[in-house]
Amino acid sequence: MFDNHRYFTRGINNEVDEAVQITLWNFIDILKLKKDFYIDYLQVFELRKIGNGNTFNQEVIHSQEEPLYKKHYLISVDKPINTKIYVIDDSQQSVMMLSEEY
């Protein structure tokens, strides 16, 4: 899984900073390094703005359904957003898309 060509939709291109896109792909790559761990064809990323006063950061919740997996990350970004992103592998390609584009 996720060892093929990687693509993103127009919504991702328009709404998600390139650095965040790369970071999400890297989170998938980290899972691929885990021994004896099956990566589901559907990876889900929930992005939430979090803040303390005037300082905002991005919370990323990375999950999959089978086998159950969930991990929280905090990253610093210039423009945090609230959205849900799917990354789907169909064995020929991997596509990153906003949930509303599915």
C-alpha cells in the first residue's frame, strides 16, 4: 500500500498548504515502516485549528479503521485549517482529497 504514484485533488491544492500535504504523506510513510502492521487503503486525517491566545497550531488526527489506528500530532503552520482529508490507495495510485470531494 501507498508505494505508487501520489496525486492530490484540486481541493487539496487550493486549501491545504504544500508543507502540510508533504507532512501528511510523511505520516503515511512512517506507518509503512512499522513491522507487522497492515496499512488500510483509506487513511483519514482530521485537521483542527488549536490556539492559545494569538498563537495557532494545527492538530492532526491520523486514523484508519482496519486495523484500528489513531495518532495525534501537533504541528506549527502559518495558516491552520479545519478540514477532513482522505488518502486512498487503489493499488495503482494514491490520491489525497478533501472529504467533501469523495
